[in-house]
Amino acid sequence: MTGERFPDGGSRTRHVVVMGVSGAGKTTVARGISELTGLLFAEADEFHSAANVARMRSGVPLDDDARWPWLRDLAAWMADRGTEGRSTVLACSALKRSYRDVLRQGPPAVDFVHLDGSAEIIRDRLARRTGHYMPASLLESQLAILEPGEPDESVLVLDVSLTADDLVAAAVDGLDLAAASPVGER
């Protein structure tokens, strides 16, 4: 989805971060939003340094010092796409308010969709997931640091027990994202 053009030549773009703990369905929902609306999709995990990936793969949770550069890179990616007139949807844990604050330093505005639900549902999903470097053992550390959105944040909370299609539809409707033809270049 490209941004609307305004008389001053600028554009207003939309930037959405689908957030939650590992296994909540962030990537599936963010891709679904992208497919339905044309927002440019990115997976935040692909922005991690090799050192961060190795650390998580070995079962060691990232500390804030390891996360700050990653979060700044994500904010810059959204801001750069916004400058190009491109709207984005990003799958990113964004577990703490301070992490979301860094992401908001990129584009002029960021909306968050928090996929929230019972630890049992998420544990079950993690147990069935294959090919991801994040071990299920790190779920507890993520749940421990998760800070729900605060009233002054734009955070739409959705229940992970819904189907992926229902979550996508609820996000698009809840954020009033106009459905658009998918953009040709990803």
C-alpha cells in the first residue's frame, strides 16, 4: 500500500507492528495483513545479528543491550519505507513499552496489534513449530517481561485463540486499514 499523496507532495503512510511472545502467530497475522492490504511485510527476526540468533538458539534470552541496536534498525527500516511512501507491517515481539517507544521513533506513527492469550495455547503452538531458532524454553522469559500496551499507546489487543483469518480481519478492521491491491514489489 502506498501512502496517500498530499498537496505538499508528502505522503501519509501506515506502519503496523504485530507484537506478542514467540508462538503467538505474529508472522502469520502480519503476512495476512500484508496480503489483504498491500502493506509491505517484514519479519523482525530477520534483522537480528548473527550473535543474537546464536544466543537465542542456545536458549539464552536477549538482554536489553542486545535488543537496542536491533530495535533501532527496525525503526529505521519503517522510517525509510515511509519516506519512500510505503506503508509497512512488521512481525516483532515488542514486549516492553521501552521497545515500542524505540519503534515509534522511526515513522511518524506506529500502530500495534498485540496477539495475546493463554500460555497453554502458545506453548502448544511452539511445540508444533519447526524450523525456528527460538526454542520453546524461552517462552517463560518472554512472558515474564511482557508489558501490555498502556492507554496512551495505539495497541489493539486480539485473542490468539481466534483463527489466523479472523485475527487478520480483526486487525484490518480494528485499525481501519483500507484493503488495497497488493503492491507489485515486496
